[in-house]
Amino acid sequence: MSEASIGIGLIGCGTVGSGVITLLGEMREAYAQRLGRSLELRRVLVRNTTTPRDAVVPANLMTDDPETFFGDPDIDIVVEVAGGLDPVGGFVERALAAGKHVVTANKSLLAARGVELFALARKHDVCIAFEASCGGGIPILQALKFGLAANRVDALYGILNGTCNYILSQMSDHGAEYDAALTDAKAKGFAEADPTLDVTGADAAQKLAILASLAFGVAVNADDVSCQGIDEIEIEDIHYGVELGYAIKLLAIAERQDEGYVLRVHPCFVHMDEPLSQVRDAFNAVSVFGHAVGHSMFYGHGAGQMPTASAVVSDILNVAAGWYPQAFKSMAIWPDQHEPSQMVDPDDVNNRYYLRIAARDVPGVMAKVAKIIGDLGISISAILQHESDEDSGFVPLIITTHDAREGSVRQAAEALAQSDVVAGRPACLRIIELPTG
Ligand code: NDP
Ligand code: HSE
């Protein structure tokens, strides 16, 4: 890097990229003062140079030609905020191989190819900074890598997808329809270019793979995370949850067990007394349980233009200052340095559950339902049934369980679905019980 200035090459100028350019412009003097050198935007690579941008970008910096971008000798740090695997993975490889540090917000790429890319960076004596890939503006990676370095992390529970949290909040707090809330989240710049990644839980699974790798010091990829999204949540379950004292949240969960790790993303009931239940709109939060520190919670804007730009530009500053590349070399905490981990089958783990059953409104049904559940060794904690004016012949029956093996609860749901006293498949949600810490 030059003595006078640090050259930035930006790949992508959409929601996040425009925020990065805005921040580099408005804080130019302050950053120069903090670093003792200025940060200079040298090139911006996009697909289409004529698309209108949220930020003011000098026309001579814009290019749609990767050769022009990579041919610029004055770029020291490549900032990748384009997204996706292909061709962007190739751009990141090319930057690293050319000896440029990389700052990226691309969780898809890191969850799929992180180990290989970190090793490539090491080979070329450069680093990858990736704070914006998880939790938007929350410095959660910084906390796991450095701030909590003294700990053995035992568990982590995160609301990691702003789009899903926004949709769930709109549905539960404002009575919004699912489709309208998703359209709104897209318009606000929270959603991925392909929003099915958000609502199916895949985006949160990618982030969890990155977080779990750092938290536990093991190699993880997104396929290790069992995943269920919010696209099948029914409004009745949100309402019953409120009646029982719970909010539905899409949680990303990483738990250390004696035999290995459980990594999963799924909607679940969080008790209203838990701080995670109060995280609304596009906010994210991560509860980390460390053996020495106990419970630490990190909260902030999990998506959107300026919060994400905050994480990206902070990475640029930390790389430019030189301490982050040094830590990349001197601390064995990075994904390419971890051994593969043993995953525990979620079916073998005990949790509490909520079941909503459409039960036939005739004598003896409760006994039959209780027998199916009891025969699988599941103990019922509470049962709720309201009087109904409807004449459909079926009534909603809500059952919560004590701790039960997940595989058995699945079997019970299947047996209930097959039974002649139940219509359709029961809705089944985990009731989360956070460690005390
Ligand atoms: P956008 O879709 O808004 O912007 C993507 C940008 O990348 C566009 O400018 C696009 O160019 C450019 N681009 C895409 N493919 C190529 C390519 N092959 N060659 C050159 N340029 C390309 O996405 P976001 O800004 O929302 O997201 C960017 C990244 O940040 C993603 O990895 C996302 O997961 C991540 N992220 C996003 C957050 C958010 O809140 N939006 C939060 C945290 C992370 P053009 O404009 O010409 O089409
Ligand atoms: N689409 C993502 C979300 C962006 O909604 O959380 C932040 O990573």
C-alpha cells in the first residue's frame, strides 16, 4: 500500500455498494485523520454502467469490464459487495491471487468456499475481512474472533435474517399479510437479490455456518446446518404463541454437545421474557454463551444500506490500519485452520415442542391424541382448546410438550396426520429454552 493513500476497488454498486461509496465520501477527512492516509476509490465494477445508483459515482471510475478493473495497479483493497458464487467467486480468487486484501459481505460465497478462499489469501500473504457477511451492522465477528477470544463458546442463538424478522414482526405486531411484508422488505433493501434465500432460512444458515466456525473453531459449511424457513408459518400459530406468552422468531442455533455440534435454523417460540423475543423489524441479535463470560448479547440493524456499509467500511479501515492483516497471520482462528467437526443429528436432541392439531370434534378424541403422543414417550406439558362456534367438525387443539426427542415428535406428528381423528398435518414448532448464563 502506498504511503500517501490506499486504493479501493469496489465490485458491486447496489444497495450495499452505494452505501459504501456514500460513507467513504462523507467521512473522507475523518478516515484520513484516523489512518494517517486517505482512502481513494479507484474503480467500481458493475454489470451495467448505465443503471442509476443511490450514490454519486464519477463516470470515469465505473466499468463493466473485469479486465479494466483488475488491470488497475493502484487498487490495494478489493471490496466485494456484488453477491453470489459465480462469477463473483472468481473475482475474489483473482483479487487474492494478485495480492490484494479482500473485504466481502458475501455470506453465500464464504459458506460455500470459505476454507479454500482463506487458504488462498494466506498463500498470497493477504487477508479476507468479512464482518458484513453476518448480522449487518453488528460487529459480531469482531466479538467472536477477538473480544470473546478467552472463552470456550458453548452455544449461540441468533436472529440473523433481517428480512424474516421484519416479515414476522409485521405479521404479529401489525397484522400484515406475509406477501405484503415481503414486498416491503424488498423495497427497503433488506432482502437478497433472490429473496427465497431469506424466507427459506438459507441466508441465515450461511451466516450460522460462518459464525459457528469462528465460535467453535471447527470447519463448518452451510450443508451442515439443518434448515427450515418462515415460508410455511401460519398466522394462527403466531396468535396462539402470543396467547401462550411466546413470539415466533426464525432462530439460527449452534449448540455444543458432548458428541459434537447441533447447527440449525428454524422458526421457534421464544418466551416473551427472553430479550430475543423483543427483537423486532429488520434488527438482528445474537446471544452468545461463553464458559467464562456467561451470556453476552449483541443487537443492531441486521440489514439495509448504511448499517451494512458501516460493517464493510470498518473492515476497510481495519485492513488499511494493518492490524487485521497481522491478526490474520498471527492468530489460528480462521476457517482454513479449523478441523472438520462432528455434527449431531437434530432428531437425537431433546427440546420442548408446540403442536397445533385440527382434531375431530367428537367424544374420545383427546384420549386418542394423548395415546399417540404418549406411546412415543412424549410427555404433555399443557393442552389448550377453545370453544368454537364453527361447524367444520374440527377444532384446533394446542399441545405443548416437556423435553422430548425431536425424532419422536416428528413421528408423533406423522402418526397424528395419519389418524382418523385429525385433519391434515399438525403444525409443529420448537419452544426454545436458552441456557441460564
Ligand atoms: P444488490 O443486488 O443491490 O447489488 C449488487 C451489485 O453487484 C449491483 O451493483 C450489481 O451490478 C453488482 N453485480 C452483481 N453481479 C455482478 C457481476 N457479475 N459483475 C459485476 N457486478 C455485479 O445487492 P446488495 O447490495 O443488497 O448485496 C450485495 C452483497 O451484500 C450480497 O452478497 C449480499 O448478500 C450482501 N449483504 C447485503 C445486505 C443488505 O442488507 N442488502 C446486508 C449484508 C450483506 P448492477 O447494478 O450493474 O446490476
Ligand atoms: N438479506 C439479508 C437479511 C441481508 O435480510 O438479513 C443481510 O445479510
